[in-house]
Amino acid sequence: MGYLLLFIAALASSVKGFAGKRSSLYVQRMPEIMLTNALRMLLCLLISSAIAVLTEARGLKAERSTMLCALFYGAMLASNVAVWIMCARESGYLLISVFSMMGMLVSLLCSSLFLNDSIRMIQLPGIVLLIGASVVMCRHRRGLDTKLTRRSLMLLIANTLAGGLCDFAQKLFADMNAGDSTAVYSFYCYMFAAAFLLCGYMSICRGNGRFQPSVIHRVFPFTCMMAVTQFINTYARTLAGGLLPAAQFYPVYKGLETILGVLMAAFMLREKPDARALIGVSMAFAALLLIRLV
């Protein structure tokens, strides 16, 4: 069941990535990035609140530990979604997906330090192979008109760190057994993320930032698509985090996400994979088999 949930989460992530890449064509300035992502979080907030109210006898009441975990996740999610759009404007989707895979190292390290969820030696070859796949795919440039500048590299690294910490926050909540449901946890995650993004928007607008109202109309369909898939992705990953150990949870999810990302980039974004990309995907698939079988 855990692997099925991870596949659903990875599929939702790929659809979300397509919508995000399309919306990046219209979102050009930081106020627009902050406000459109805040709108996405508010839509996710509505979905999670409706599910929590309908399914939970306690409503939206949550334990203190759940609130603190949601605060941490919300801060990382706000950073991740804002930086991701900036990356999408300057880099190809496949390159973003490859760098995001490296966030697995951040997640595994944090889980080993704080959750005592150590990696078994027999699983190391699969993890190393997955990292090798990302290195190979980093050299994939065919079909991309952009170059990897220093600014682009820094944005990709920031996105990787934020994404890895988001994954760790979900695993942390799943292992806490606080007694709160995933819907309640998701509600507060999105509430904090929306609050951080709105604060960032207001802070930027105090300077010389200007927002173009027409942008909302252009990106709203993509924002709705991203909100629904964002909720599915977060919900499924959080449930899977309670069923799988860290050494399987992070690598399998990142591997599935990358494989589906390659297919989506090729067929929907016209980022055709070259030989290096195909070799990288094959290595990622082999790594999944190693991690799953052990």
C-alpha cells in the first residue's frame, strides 16, 4: 500500500510540475510569484479543511507537536514553491527534477539524525545508483534553450534543500503518532505556508514591487490544477511515510518522481531526452528495484 501511495504522489507531482512550468510563462516578478502561490495554498487549505470537518469528530483541533511540525513544513513549503517557479523560468523541468532527487540526501540525513531511521548497508548500492542516475542526467541538455548559470545553480540548490526538508517534515509527522489525522495536519501546513507567502508578498510590495492583476486570470486554471495535485501529493506522501522506513520512502518516491517527470517533459513539454537522460532513467529504475527488493 505504501508504494501505491508513493506512485500516486509522484504522478500528482508530475502533473503539478506541468502546471507549474506553464504558469511560469506568465509569472515574471516576485510579487506575482508570492501571490499566485499563496492563492494555491489557500485553495489547498479549503480542500483539507473540508475533508477534516467531514471526517474528524474533533474538527480542526490539533496537538501541539502537530502544530510545530506543520509550522516547519509550512515554512519549507513556502520556500520550495516560490523558488521552484523561479527555477522553472530559468531551467528545464527535467533538470529541476534531477536536482530535486538530490533532496533525498537531506531527508535521509535528517531521518538518521532525528528519527533513528538508519539506512541498512544492503540498501546503499541502490541509493548510490540513484544518485549516480542524477549525475548522469545533469548532463542532459538536448531540447533546452537555457544554460545553467550560477544564479540558476543556486536556485536549484535552494529548491533541493527546501524540498528535502519538506519530505523530512512529512516523515517526522508520520512517525510522531500524535493522534491527529493527515487532513488536520495538511490544513495547518497549508495555513502556515499561505501565511508565509502572504507576508513575503506584502513585504515585497512595500518596496518597488508591482503586481499585474491580469496575471491571476491567466494562471488561475493552472493554479487550481496545482492546488488539487499539491493536496493529493502531500496527503499521499504523508500516509506513505507512516508505512515505509526512510531508506525506502525517500529513494522510491524520488525515483518514481524522476521517471514520471522524464515522460511528462518529453511528451508534454517537448524536452526530448537524449542518450544520457535515458541511461539515467534506466539507472533510476534499477535503483528502485534494488531498494524495493531488499
